[in-house]
Amino acid sequence: MYSQTTHRHGACLAVTLAVLALAGCGPARQASSKPPTPEVTVVTVRRSSVPVSVELPGRTSAYLIAQVRARVDGIVQKRSFEEGADVKANQTLYQIDPAQYRAALNSAEATLQKAEANLAMTTAQADRYKVLITGNAISNQAYDNAVAAQKQAAADVAAGKAAVEMARLNLGYTDVVSPIAGRSGVSQVTQGAYVQGSAATLLTTIQQIDPIYVDLNQASVAGLQLRRDVASGQVKLHGLDQARVTLTLEDGTQYPLTGKLEFSGITVDPATGSVTVRAIFPNPKNILLPGMFVRARLEQGVNDNAFLVPVPGVGHNPQGQATALVVGPDNKVVQRTIQAQSTSGDKWIVTGGLNDGERIIVAGGQKVQPGMLVQAVEAQGQTAQAAAEADTGGTAATRQTPVLAQAR
């Protein structure tokens, strides 16, 4: 009996000691399970001079367009070019039957010769009468008639020369030549077709596409904002000869050559609320064809008070506003609403909402919330890009594609 009671008391004591031991270990385990301070990659932003650019839609148009039309009536005897081929200026394109125009030229030349002979005769007679009139050998009336006949013959010669020139021009028009150098279009007539100069029958069209124009449409409200920024000194405007233009083609590829701004229209289209901006591009390989849809990036000036923030450092809230996570001096995260409406390469151009020297989170932002204490590590070189790729399980450009689309 005593041994059982003693054994029972010993068991209770052992259980009590075990409970106390576990109770003593509880706070220590809880203290050891406290999560570490999250680490984020940051970039310190500085004010810099950033080109102010705008992306505009547009279409290409030929530098020169010449509609080749008939200037005389006749039958087309020959076509001397290949459709779609390049032609030179003054190259013969068509031959219209010249027979009647050659005959008309011969007739005009004969009429001119007759008029010149008559002029020679009347001139000689007027000269003789001039000598005779001084000796009163003839009447004044006879002398006046001789002088008038000479002048009439001179007029006939002038008219004959004009007729010869007109006949020669008409004969020349039977050789239809290209007024410009460029690429030929479809021939509208064939050999044996009858064309009319009075109706200006269209024969073909020649277009010069090197260089080539790009006509862009800019919203008038964007032009107003730019003028306000220029007036306030925030943006320094480029001159027309300094504005660079780059193109993105229909398939998304970049056109390799840079163009320049020709002019900016001053009339707003009431139907679209936009103005026309024309740029000119070299096109030596004929990559650009008239009528192609393109997107152009036009550098309008320079903003000396902007920030360049890496693309991974900018997000958007449900209202569509651009935001950035900033690490404050106390190493706590602050969410900031910023003004970021365009990009330059792999960086957003931020014109408001940030201060010089602030640290922007470019990787690790998914692990933190505003107000959290973090450990900030400054990005070096390509560290921000690499960290963003590791953070998202893919490329940073892929992660930010929806953001870019929303901004545009």
C-alpha cells in the first residue's frame, strides 16, 4: 500500500516538473520564431534632364506623286516601262502616234517661211518708199500703206513662229515622259488604246518614296500641355531641325533610320480634335511604303526636373494611378502616388510625386506592405533587373507589359 502511494506521488511530481519545463520553454520558442526583417532592393533616384517625347499614330505618304496624263489625242503605240519598276526623270513611258502632229509641224513651218518671205518683200518696199518720200516722188498715202504692209508681214511671221512652237510642243507630247524619278504604278492604258488630251486621260502614277513623309496626329490637348510646360520653364523646347523622330512599324519592329520633324500644323481638325504633325524619313531600301500605319516617337524637348525610375519600381493602383514604394529614412515602406505617363527605354519618366535622393523599391515589393520595416539593399548595375526577374519568376519586361499598356 505504501509503495503504491509513493509511486503515485512520484508520477505526479514527474508530470508537474514536465509541465513546468514546457511552460518555461514556451516564451523562448515564441521569441525564436519572430520573422526576420524583409530585404528589398532599392534604387536611389536623382533629378536629371530627360527628353520629353510623345508617341503618335500616323501613316506614311509619298514625298512626290505625279499622275502621268495624256496631253494630246491619239493612239498609244508603245509602253516603254515595266509596271512597278523604278523610272528616272524624263524617261519615256509611252509613245502616242506622232504622224498627224509631225504633219502639223511641217505645215506650220511652211506657213512661217511664207510669212518670212512676205516680210522681206514688204520691208524692201517700205525702204524704197522711204527714200522716194523725201523727194516727193510718191504720196504720203503710198508710203503709209507700205509701212503698214511691212508691220502686218512682221506680225504674220510672229504668229507663224508661235504656230511652229505649238506644233513642236504637240509633237513632243507624243513622247510621254516621267516628270519625276520614282516607282511606277499600274498602267491604266495598253498598246492600241485611244487617249485624249482634252480629257487628260490618266496613263499611270509615279511616286517618289525616298525620302518619305510620315503624317502624325497629335491631340490638341497634348499640345496645350506642352505649351504650358514650356511657359513654366519645366520643358525646354527643341527647334524643328533638332526634333528627332523614331518609328515602330506595323509588325512591332523598329525602323533603323531616324527622321526629323518637318512642321506642326496650326489647325485643329474639328472631327478628331487633333493637329497634323509631319516628319520626313530617309527610305533608301524602300521599307516604308505609302499608306503604311506606323507609330512614331517624337522628342519635343527636355525636362530638367524629372526622375528616371526603373520599370519594376512603378505599379498602378485600382484607380489607374501610378504608384511607387518608397523606403523612408526610418527604413519603413511608404506608398507614393506619382506622375508617370511615358517611358524612356526601360525606365519610367516621373515628373511628380518623388523627391531627390529617395529610395524606390525595385525588387521584393510583393513581400512588404506600407508601414513595414525593411532592410534596403542598393541595386548595382543590372542588379535591379536581375532581382526583378528572380522576384517575379520571369523577366521584368514581361511582368510590366500590362502596366505599359495601361499607361499608354
